[in-house]
Amino acid sequence: MSIEADVIRAQVVIEVIRRIAVLDQMQRYEDSYALTQEFREWLLDPRIQPSSRQAKP
């Protein structure tokens, strides 16, 4: 995968994590879980730096 693709993928992961945080705050846990499952491979990808995974709602 190219560096550009990795950057885009990291940006998508950050947005997904933010959305999950918002859904959790709204107590929409089923939607949050569904989103987590949809992106689980990306969320757990070790190539994406852990520091970029911290969501700020």
C-alpha cells in the first residue's frame, strides 16, 4: 500500500473512531458496535500509529 493510501486510511480510521465516540455518548451502543465491527480490521491494523487512534469528539 502506498504512503498516500496509508494516510487516507488513517484519516478514515480517525473519523470512524470519532463517530463511535459520538454514538457512545448518545448511548446508541448497537450503532456503535455495528460501526466497530464494520471497520474492525482497519481499527486493529498495527500499521496505523496508536497515537492517531485517539478520538477527540
